[in-house]
Amino acid sequence: MLYVSWDPILIGISFLVAFIASFVALDSAGKVMSSEPRIALFWRIAGGATLGMGIWSMHFVGMLAMKIPMMMHYDLPLTLLSFLIALLAATLAINISVSSNPLPKKHLLLATLLLSTGIVAMHYLGMAAMMGFVTIYWNIARVLLSIVIAFFSAGAALWLAFSLRQNTHSVFINRVFAAFVMGMSICAVHYTGMSGATFSNDGSGIIVRGHALHLMSAGVGELGLSLWVATTTLVIFGIMLFISMIDSQLRTSRLTNSLRQLNQQLEKQAYYDALTGLANRIQLDILLENCLNRAKEEQTTFALIYMDLDRFKLVNDAWGHHIGDRLLVAVATRLSACLSQKMLLARLGGDEFTLLVPDTSEAEVETLIRRMVTTIQHPFYELSHVINVSLSAGVSYFPEHGETAHELKLKADTAMYSVKQEGRNGWAVYHTAMAQKTAEAPLFLQDLSQALSRNQFELWYQPQYTAPGHTLCGFEALLRWRHPQHGILLPGVFLPLLEKTGLIVSVGHWVIDTACRQLHHWNNQGFTQLKLAINLSPTQFEQHDIYDLITDSLARYHINPTQLTLEVTENTALKNIDRSVKLLNQFSQLGITVAIDDFGTGYSNMLMLKKLPATELKIDKSFVKDIRDNSRNVKIVSTIIDIAHSMNMHVVAEGIETQEQHALLTHLGCSYMQGFLFARPLPVEKISALLHQKTFALSLECSESSQKKPA
């Protein structure tokens, strides 16, 4: 037997070669997902080739680390074949591993089989390439152990490198650890296999190749192999390092450009309107302050113009918001065409535009506004739709109308609002009489926005009675605003403004909660047969969480759902029929009564109405007001009631003010009635007395009549 010794420095170098090759290969593979297809193909091939060369280089460095007392030679064809096997197996394994993210188990298993097979085949083929006067005896157990090590360590390395790559925060650590495991696996396979080989020069045993002298003349010596391995390893790693540095530079450059573009985009979003490209409110405020300071220093005049499109909401309602957006872009284009370079046009949001005109005169502003109003009057053509809108504008001047930005904005807005009030499609310069004419609109809005937090909203309750028994069965909750200066205000005064500003969402939530809490209080007093009706505004009804809001309030106050009636107008219910049917079905399944309010003022489409799960129809008071024998309204109301009864719907008549209306509607078959004839809406503190006066009427008959289907 030949004595074998090992060079620890070369063993360390062999592991370093395997580790560096594994890391470079995994790093190359990691760039595949973030690269373009052609560049990704390069990284696929480069990663596999680097790993294959690293495996091969490590093996022969390890062979050089083995010292036996004779000069060894290596068969050139087998050496080249081992190189190709390592190259092919590593390339296929890397390409399979990067084919999808995350790495499927079957892909991981296939890649593991390929890589481990390549490592083992390359190693033992490299061993077979040894040439000399030696005989090799193999320890089969050690050979099998090396194969097992190759499979599990290769699988662990690939799993670490590719199955965990979605965790971007630890990708570098995973890659280093995976390269370490892969380097260890390559070395473990090599040195475990080498430990299972015993060398002898006694001429017995299994000779690897034929006669030594003949083969040595055709083989590669240790010195030649050393040069091959060193040259190949240094060249490949040098090339890959150079390419990786170039790629890093390019990526850094692209990242820098991307960040610069992102900063520009964010700056544009911060100061420009995304839809029209005009300046937004932030940029307008900055430039307005600059213009204000410059005008004070130079004692010049500038104008601030507030503009608003007339009837823009109808465009959105009729043709959709995408047409509305196209119209806004077209309006911005037309207005911009009327301006000079010194002027700044901004879009504040919606259909509101503002124009800042520095260093100007009243004559110049008048000519400019007339041109803008005229150009907007011409029809717009958007996606085969002919759209006609007009422009209302208000003007304020510095320093005539104020010396601060807030004053100038307020005066221009007030002037524009005055034009709206007088019929739209025009312009006006602010004057003091406008503040009184517009009923302090800006201050009114400010008060309205703070009314909820100041607890100024109240719920009043209008009684509802059965017909013809005149039995009190419940109430309709009605919103009131107790204004500190103007007293009790009805919804018609402030409700449109709540809808326009979006304040209706928070106020509507308050209404639902307050009404349920009050119903809970009446239940505790023993009036458990009462029903309470709540109106849902269009904005409330379109809320995605309206079902949860209502059911949460019912659960919180332990309200039986059959005590609650939800009223929605026919326009609201039929606007999005599919969603309405789904939502109202959910309410009906709980036992909540669904009522169609103000019927007759919207679509009035009974066939469409039939699709809705409503059990109550409320005739608008405009029909009730003029109802009398043989009148046209009688025929309309009679038809509505007959059709409603055919669909098993109760009919409620509101606005009953005379005995004649009461008698006629009772005769026509109305189920319930409410109006000034019976009682006006009352604040909650006056309801208690009414309930105790009507205690005798809250009988089982009321309950039965509320559940009874109309004939």
C-alpha cells in the first residue's frame, strides 16, 4: 500500500474555490428574475458554467492536495469529459432552479438529482483519469456515503439559494450560506470519495488504465494539471468578477436614473394635477404667496379668478366619470390656449379651476375672462358624445379686495358663487353686496363642517299611523341642525352641501347610531311594538360597509331587525340595480323592512322596481298635495297603489295635511300615513308625552296590521 498524505493549504484552497464558484454562480442566477430576457439568458448560462467550472476546479485542486510517493498523470479525454459533465449538470440545475419563483418541490428535486449526479460523476470520472503504476481499491460504503452526501447537501444548498429568495431582506445572507453549504458539499463528496480509495503499486487489484509508461506519454502531468486548473479558475473567476462589476455599475446607474425619475414624478404629483397636468392647490398657494409679496414690493395689481363648470355633475351621471375626466382635460386645454406665459392656471379638484394673473389691469382681465367663457360655451366632442357645459367665474383683485391670500380666495369664490346663483354662464368681480346675497356661504360651510363635533345635529321624529285605524305604529327619524345663529334648519338647507362635501358619511353614521340608541330606549320603556324608519342618502347607500354599520348598531343596542325600516329613494335604488338587489336582500333576510321613498319623483319604473326586495312603497308628498276626487293625481296614485299591492308591498302616504286627503288615500288602500294632519316632526323630549297619550293604541292590532300583507 502507498502512503497518502494531504496538503492542508491546498485543501483550504479547494474549499475556497468551491465556495467562491458557488457564490458567483448563485449570484448570477439571482439576477435572472430582475433582468431582461436576453440578459437573463446570459446569467443563466454564466451561473451554470461558473458553478460547473468551480466543481471541476475544486476536484483537481483537491487531487493536487493528495500526496503519494510517485508522479501522477491524468488522461486528457477523461479529464475533459469530467469537465463537460460538471458544466452540463450545473448549468441544467441552475436553469431549473430559476425557472419559477418560488421554487416548486418537483423542480427542486430534479435540480438536486442533476447537480448531485454531476458532482459524483465528475469526481469518480476524474479519479478514473488518474494514470500511474498504482492500483485503486474502493471502499464501497464510503463511495455510497459520498453519493448520499452529494444528494442531500446539493438539495439543501439549492433550497437555501432559491426557495428562500423571496425574502429580500435576507437574500444576501441566504446566498452566502447556500454557497457555503454547496462548497462544503462539493468538498465532502470529493474527500469522502478519496477517503474510500486505497492506492497500491503491487500490480494486483483493479488497474484503472493500461500500461503506465504508454499512458503517461499521452496524459497530463501534475504540473500541467496545476497550470490548467489555476489558469482556468483565475480566468473564469476574473471574467465573472469583471462582468459582475460592470453589471453592478449598470444596475446602479439604472437605479439612479429610476430614483431621479421617481423623484421627478413625486415632485410632479406634489405640485401638479395628475389628470390635467395643471398646477394643483399646493403649487398655487406657493405661487400666490410669491405673487403677493412681489406685488407688495412693486406696488402692482394682480387678479385671482375662481372658475367652475356648470352642470358638470350631470355629465358624470349621464355618461360616466371617464367621459367627465376627458371633458376636464379638454376644458384645461381650451383655457390654457387663452393664457399668456405669465399666467398660472390650476385645478383645485373636481371641476374647479383657478387662474392667477400677475401684474394686470381690469381691462386685460375682462378681455381674458370673456374669451374663456366664450370658448367653453362651444360644444365638446368626447367619444361620440356632444357635451355642452358653461363656465362661471369670480374675480378678486389685489389690493382692492384684500391683502392676504385667504381674503383674495374668499372674495373670488364668493363672486363665483354669486354668478352661480344668478343663472351661471358668466363672470363677476367681487363687491361687498355679494357677501349678503350669498348668505355667507363660506362661513355657512365652515359652520356645517363643525356641526357634528359641536353636537348641533338632532333627530326629530314624525309619527306614522295605520289606516284606517289611526293607530300609532312608529316614527320616521328626520335630521335637524340647531344652528347657533339661524336656529333649527331643515335638511333642504344643508343636506345638498353635506352630500357635496362628503360630510354626509360621518353624519349618516351618527344618524344610524342615534336612531338605534333611541329605539333601544323606547324598548326599555315597554314600547316594543314601535317601528323606526331611517333615510339612507345616495352616498350612504353606496358605502361599501353600510351593511356592517347598520348590523353593528342593531347588535350593540339589542334591536330586533323587524323594528327597523330603511328608506332609499327610487333613483338611489335603481342606479346600480345589481348591487342594490344584493344589498337590500341582505337587509330583508335579517327582517329589516326596505322602503322605496319619494316614489314618483325619479324613474317611476314599476317593472324595474319589481326586482328590488322592497316591502314598502312611499308615495311622494307632491302627489298627495294636489290629490282630490277626479283629479289626475288620484288616477296616478290609485294605479301606484294597485300595482304595489300586486307585488305584496305596503303603501305609505306622506304629507297628509287635510281630512279629504286622509279619507281619499284610506279609500284607495294606503297602509300607513304620516303628515301634519296627525303630528308634525317632534324633538325627542316631546315624544315621551305622545307615547304615553297613545299607550292605549299600541295594541296587538298594531303589530298584526304591520305584518299583514295588503289584499
